[in-house]
Amino acid sequence: MIAAQGPEPVDAAVAGAGPPTRERLLAAAWELLAEGGPEAVTLREVGRRTGVSRTAPYRHFQDKEELLRAVAVRSFDLLRVRTAEAGRAAGDAPGALREVCRAYIAFALENPQQYRLMFGDWVLSQKRGDAPQAAALRTAAERLFDTAAEAIGRGQRDGAVRSGDPTDFTLLTWSTLHGLVTFTLSAHLHAEGGAGRVRGEPEEVLARLVDEVVRGLRA
């Protein structure tokens, strides 16, 4: 925190720590996003929570948009790592597909604000820009897609997934999962007059529908 009297605290980047300061700023932004959405994320509040000088955040991020782009990149990377690890831990190709789908849904439900940021209109517009961070966003999103496509490709190579264009299968599966996540986060999955006729609690329903998604890909 900034003291009321005396000099401002020395920024870790200036002291030679470098990357840790940026990581701390990103962690604070992640927390603020989770608590109040993009509107809650400001460079001033990120700096206050991190306990660095008032000018320190601006040494790492030009403005709030650059900070949010970095949070979005981090979100794509974390989701990619989580789904990849889930797939590797499975014993067979169908199991890998099932666990990748479950990990995807679990991440989204545990981090709803990050998920909304990743797949919202703002990030879409940012990915279309020319800034270096735009390229980082595109790369992070593409790597996530490639991880999902690899799970399907593995299933095809093992003879567990039916033949067809793996890119099309990946897009179809991803779209289905995104729809399930959106229904769940918006409470429409069990809302009366909506999808409220679905049997079971949300967790049970999602597990059952993931099994159906995987079954539809089986050879």
C-alpha cells in the first residue's frame, strides 16, 4: 500500500525482480474481474491491491485495455493447460474427449467473469486489431482450439472417433459446450419456461450431456 507520509514504495521491477511485479498485477486484475467484471478492473486499484507505487502499473500496462487483454490471454492459456492435462490423464481416447469437455465446463463455471471476457464482443474486437497484444490474443485462442482438435484427432487415429473433418468436429463440440456453459451461467438451464424440463441438478445434467456429446463422436 502507498504510505500517507514518506517516499513511495520501490517497485519490484525497478528493484530488479521484473516479471514478478507484472504477475502480481495480473493476479490482482484477475481477482477484480472475478469480483465485479471488467468495470471493476482499473490500473489504480490493481496497483493499490498489489502494494506497488502509483506509477508502477503503467510501466507494465499502457492502459486498462492492455491489462484486460493480458488477463484474457492468461485465461485462454489457463484453460488450454487445464483441458490438455485432463486429456492426458485419461486412459483412452473417448475418456480423453470426455475429460477435456468436463475440464472446459468446470473452468468456465469456476471463472465466469473470465470466461465471459474471453468469448465476449470486446475480446473479439481486440483480436482483430494490429497491436502486439492482439496477436497474443489470437495465438492464445488458436492454441486452445488446437488442444481440443488434438483430442479429437487422437480419437480418430485410435479408431475411437468416427471419420470426418476434425476441425468441423472441434467447432461443433466447442459450440455445444459453449451453449451449455451459457445456459448454466445464465440460469436458463433449469429456468421455468426455458430448459426447465431437463431432469436433474445442473452438475448431473452437464455430465450426462457431455457423455452424449462424446457418444455422438464415437466411431
